[in-house]
Amino acid sequence: MKTCLVVDDSAVIRKVARRIVEMLGLQVAEAEDGAEGLEQCRAAMPDVILLDWNMPNVDGYMFLQSLRRMPDGDRPKVLFCTTENDVGAIARALRAGADEYIMKPFDRDILAAKLEQVGLVQAHAA
Amino acid sequence: MTDLDFEFLRGFLKTRSGLAMTAEKRYLVESRLTPICRQRGLASLHDLVAQLRLGHDTALERAVVEAMTTNETFFFRDRVPFDLFRDVLLPQAIARNAARRRLRIWCAASSTGQEPYSIAMLLQEAGPRLAGWQVELVATDLSLEVIERAKSGVYSHFEVQRGLPVQWLIKYFTQAGEQWQITPALRSMVDYRQINLLNGFEALGSFDVVFCRNVLIYFDAPTKADVLNRIAACLAPGGALVLGAAETVIGLTNRLAPVPEHRGLYGHAAPAPAAAVPAPAAAPLRALAGR
């Protein structure tokens, strides 16, 4: 089963994302901030990461830069999932190595479509 | 809504738009027309039907047809037809039309514009292969309201996130507050026109590729056959028709045939050996595909 790590300091967002991603057939783990997320990646690299931008300690941008330098860290698909919705933020995330970008608020259809775009779920599941 | 009111609406919608409303769709009629009652200050659907029966209120007639025929869509919906267009149809058309360097594409039920703009993005991505070509992308819909919305090219952040790669969002859209707008260059590639598929569309000319997805499902069989025959007539030799996944030409027309290995794709049917009809000007699509 494919695995998804949700890195977000909002318990509500983690809960919503978990429910949707599990419905799409992925196994979900959660991290409350970037530091905890990196620890989890060192222990077991997930297939996809839903990554918040603004978090205490290690933010999304720093997380992504650290992740991509880790052994096997280029393998997970990273979907930035954030309220930072301007073109500049999106471009910065892509330059940092993000594969996709989800603007909050999101719903099941958007999350499913984005996971399909990065090849994590099949079209019929989306 | 009484049974008589529903029967009237069924007949009205069939005549005006070809929409075949079965009894199971009664809930859809109620959910889509109730907002019009509120907008127009009509107390009930019965009053709305009474107004329609008078036959004097063309604005109301149009609003009812548009409410019942406008359907949800999104960028690169179902993805496969667009992959087919990029990987099969476009290269074939470029090879076939190399001498005259002209390409014509028709989106026959373009709704709020996501389909034609998706095609426009693929054409842009084709880059140098179409340099110096005359490319026409015609998009038609029954509804003036959705055509106006499509022309504006403005979409919510929910709409631009379904099916559209983020790299293309920042390449082909500009941000306008909470909304995103298609760039003027991409908007200018699409020629929007109001067309009712029940009426003649021969004046649009001949097309290399016709997208007519998820509209025939609302028609009854004779209407589907009529529309398909007329689409076949405006399909260029070697051209292709793209239908929705739940749609087919089989059993409806002998002028079009499925393209093997490509579900949802149709080309001119090869003439039967003994058929007393003129030979087509070019080979059917599947022969051109080398299959």
C-alpha cells in the first residue's frame, strides 16, 4: 500500500487530509511540524507528502530543502498544501522541488485530482 | 410540480435542446429550475410552467434551457482524450496537413471553457511544430451565459486545481485576487460561438478534430444519430471525433466507426466494398494511424 505523510501544524487539516487520503486507498502518517516530519522520513520514506508552508521550528520550505538532500529524499512526491496562494509562493515551492501545489481550502476532488496527477492514485479512484 | 407540468417541461426541453429527460431526472428539473423561480419571483414550478405555456417570455425560455443543459466540467477532464489529442491526433493532423499548414478543431459543447482552454494549452505546448500554421479552435455551446463566462476565462481556485498541473497554472493564468484568469494570448486562441447542435452547424466548416463529449448522453437515439451524421459530414478526411467515455456511435450511424485501441475516438467509417457511395477523399483515421 502506498504511504502518505501529512505534515501540518493544524490538527483539523491533518484530520481532514487523513480522511480523504485514506478513502483514496493510501496509508497515512502525520507529523505536527517539519522537524517531526523529517524524523519520520528518516525512519520510513513515504511515497507522497502533503506539506504545509507555515509551521513552527522547521517550515515547509526548509523541510523540502532538507528532504531533497536526504538519501532517497528525491523519491517522494511533495504536494505543498497551503494558504499561500500567490504566484510567487507557488513558483518558489516548485523551485524548491515541490511536485504539485494545493491551495487551501481544498476538498476531496482537488486532493484526489492532485494525487492522480502525481501518479499516486488511479483515475477511477480520483 | 405536477405530472402535467413535468410532461410539459420534458417536451419543451426536447424541442429546444434535444435534452431527453426521463422520469428519474425529475429531481434534477426541480433542483435546477427552483432557483429560477426565486429569481423571477414565481411562487412555484407550476407558475414557471404556466409562464412558459404562454410562449411570450423568451428570456425565461432561455434561462430554463440553460439551467438544464449546463454541466460541470474541469480542465483536462478524464485526461485520456487530451493525451490522445497530444500524442496521436495532433501529430497525425500535422503530418496530414503539412502542405497547407492549417488545423481546425471544434469543441462542440464547450460549457464554461475548460475543454477548449485545455486544448489551447496543448497547442501552445506543441510549440515549434505549429510555428507558421493557421490554427483555428472553435468552441460552441447552447448557452450564451456559459459562453460569456468562458470568454472571460476567470476561474475560482477550486476550478483551477482540478486536473490542471500547477506548472501550467502559473504559465497560462494570471492571478486576479481570489480568482485566476486565462492569459489574453490563450483566450485569443479560442473562437466562441453560440450553436444549438439540433440546428445546422454546417456553416462552421470542416474540422480535423471534433470534441463532442458528454452531451450526446442527454439526447434520445434519433437525435444522437442526427447529430452524429451531421458531425461526420463536417469531419475532414482522416479527421477524428472524440466522444465521452459513456458515448458511442455504434448502432447510431454507419458514417463513423470506432478507432481500434483508442476508446472514445471515432473516424470516418471505411466504405463497404460493394457500397454504391462515393469513396472518401482520404483513408480513414485507423489506416493513417498505421494500425
